[in-house]
Amino acid sequence: MKNKLRRMLKATESESPVDPASTVQTDTTEEQAAWIAQGGDILTFEEEWIVRIDHRYPLEGKHGHRSYAEVFESLQLPHPPLALDVPLEQVIFFDTETTGLKGTGTTIFLLGFARFEQGSLLMRQYFLPHPHYEAALYHHFLHDIGDDVRFVTYNGKSFDWPQIKTRHVFVRERVPRLPKVGHLDLLHVCRRIFKGLYDSYRLTRMEERIGFERTDDLPGFLAPMHYFQYVEHQNPMIMNGVLEHHLHDCLTLVSLYDECNRLVTHRQEATSQIRENIAVWLADLGIHEQSAEHFGQADELTDAGWLRQGFLYKKLGNYDQAKVCFEKSESYEGFVELAKWAEHIAKQPGVAYDYTEQAKRLLEQRQLLASRRERLFAELDHRSQRLQRKCHQ
């Protein structure tokens, strides 16, 4: 695709009409007029120009099964993992479309965001009509988002924002400023909250969670091909499907943030698996009290869930509840913890010895590397011998 774009540009540069300057001006005027007819605004910077397209949605509007007003509420009641420590107008739900997946030759030709402002939801898109107008693209985009923003993206932490920084290198002498940026990547949030429930975590798959279904959607992988066609023909209608796809991506981020926030803040009913997933995630983040609340709301837990809950209660100093959880985990690790409890807390070396022997039996059933198995059995044998000596004292 990148080679095709280079050939297009080379062919354009090699053309030699009688009056090149007047021809370019005529073509540009017609191209800009076509964008204006489709509702776009023409923004200039030095000798370059881009297209900016705005849509405004009332708070009563919906993308999926909840209104934007409900999302607005979610943003004001964040739970620590989803907290955004800036005013609402500095939170932007952001996505890009590019000519490829990686590399310095990859160009961002469409970027945009949704943001709450002036009592509505603003959806703003910036389109790069010609690849060599990147300075104009980043000048207007960076000016509009301000100096301190929080991006909400889907895989944007490892792709979209790094790609912007990469492309900004080429225009930084003309557009020197990059803002202070915080980042909430909903891909990682969804993988934690919905772990084990989906075989794919593509954004379109997550739209099932928000009750949104696309119709006649242009697949994202076709977006670069449409852009190359646009560069060749300068017809804005070529980009309509790409613009709509990108718009839905951004609006989905708005509703998906609300979905995840409601689950984490207990404002929405959730399955035991989701509660367990959230509890484990919060425990990993060191948010212990809230983790315990989610564990407590789960009707049932997996063996791994009981084990994690046991470690949580142990950390909180609630040894009685930790003991119950370790017993229910029926795991090698659980019985090792029970042995520690019996030896050091309950002061019952005989009980601790029995727990250690149960841990050995469970360890025999585990598929492990020979070296690790040997090391773990050596540790258990050492514990058993120490406990036997204590029993005979």
C-alpha cells in the first residue's frame, strides 16, 4: 500500500501542465468545495490545508443502550482504575486511521475524538487530504485538544499515540508542541473485566456489551485502500465509509467506558465471572477494600478465584476468612498457605503437617517442569520434617 501511494505521488509530481500553479489552485478549489458541500470545514496552516468535520449530539442521544447523559454521569463518578484526573472537557475519546500498522512510513490520514462540552457530545474528525500536509493536521489537532488531556482509546497506548509522536517528529520544527498526556486504554480494561468470556477483544466485538450493532460498516482494513483512491481522485465521497467507521469507533469508546465504569462501581449487575475478574484486577492494582467488595458480590468463584480471595484476606489480616478461601481453592498453593496458617497462627504443627501432605498429593497432579517439581517437593519435604520435629517436642 505504501508503495502504491509513493507511485501516485510520483506520478502527480511528474505531470507538467502549461500553468502548474493555476492548475493546482483550480483542483484544490474544487476539492475544498466538495468537502464543504459534505459539511466539512477547511482549515489552513501556512501553505497547507486539512478538513475538519464536526457532529454534535444532545445528551439525550444514544450509541447503544444508554444515553450520553448516563456516560456523562459515569465520568463524574469514576472508580480508581478508571479515574480521569482532569475536567471533563479535557477527556477525549480518541482514535486514528492510518495507511499501515507500524513503521515510520505509516501516515495517519484521519484522527478524531469525542468530547463532552457545552452541554452536548462533540465528535470531531480531522482528515488529511494530501500526505504532505501533515503540519496542518497536527497544528490544528494539537491546538484544539489543549495542553493537558486524557486520552481514552482502544489499543491507543501502544499504537495511536506512539504513532502520533512518530509522525510529529517530521513536523516538529513547524509544530513544536506536544501536550501533557494521560492515557486510559480500554483494550486492557476489557481484557481484565471480561477475561475468559470472549475469544476476541476487537472493538467491534466489545460493542455487544453496549448494545450497538453496525450495519453496512466498512471494515477497518479497507480504510487505507480508500485513502489511496482519494489521493488519486480527490473525491470526498470515497471517504464516506471510512469517516463513518471512524466515527462509530470513537462513539463506541464513549459508551464502552460507561459500561466498564458501571461494572466496577457496582451500578450494574454482573455475572460471578465478571465480579471475580474485577476483584482480581483490583487486587493486582493494590485496591484491596474494593477488591474484597467484588469478591463478596460473586455468587461463586473458580478455584483460582478462591485462592486470590484467600491471599487478599491474608493481606488484610483476616486470617479466618483467608483459611476458608484457601480450603475452597483445593489447590497446592492453598494447602501450602493453610500449612503456614496452622503452624504460625493456630500453633497446630500436627494440622500443618496434614495440610503439607495434602499439598504434596496435589502437586503430584500438576504438570510442571522437572526442575521446578523437584524444587517444590524439596520445599515441602523440608516443611514436613520441621513440623514432625515440632510435633515431638
